[in-house]
Amino acid sequence: MSTDTDRSENEAETTKIDVRVPTELVEQIDDEYHQRGYTSRSEAIRDALRAWVDPPVRLSDEALDDLATSRKQREEGDTVPLDDVMEKYGVEK
């Protein structure tokens, strides 16, 4: 890993990383990044990494609480399989 010191005063310090990516994925990135308005592959990948670290969509506290309740119910066996509910109410797949 190396730090890039060749930058203007307004740019943040950057670190170069080496990542192995399947060729097919690189080809998909190359086909797509211009269409999404990026000027380079690196710019597109940096943006994707930012979104991975800090997702643009966050669940509300209420939704997170509901998920925690649901997870606890599942762990305690307090859930009913969907197929059983569908059968009970006469719903067909």
C-alpha cells in the first residue's frame, strides 16, 4: 500500500491499493462507468466503496427494532411458516 503525495492542496490524501477483480467484472465496470457520468474507472470504484462504507439508504430505528423483534421471534420458534399461513387462509402460490 502506498500513499499518493502527488495531489493539489484541495484534494484529500489518497492511498493506492491493489485489488484483484475478475476480468468479467472489470469489463462490466468499463462498460458502465461512462454511462453513469464518471470520468474514470477509479472514480466509479471510489464512489462504490464510499456507498459500501456509508450506505446512502439507512433503515429507520423503528425498522431496525422490528427486525430485531422478528429475529428474536424466529430464534425462539415463535414464527409460523409462510406455507402454513397461506394454507390457513386459502391463498395459492
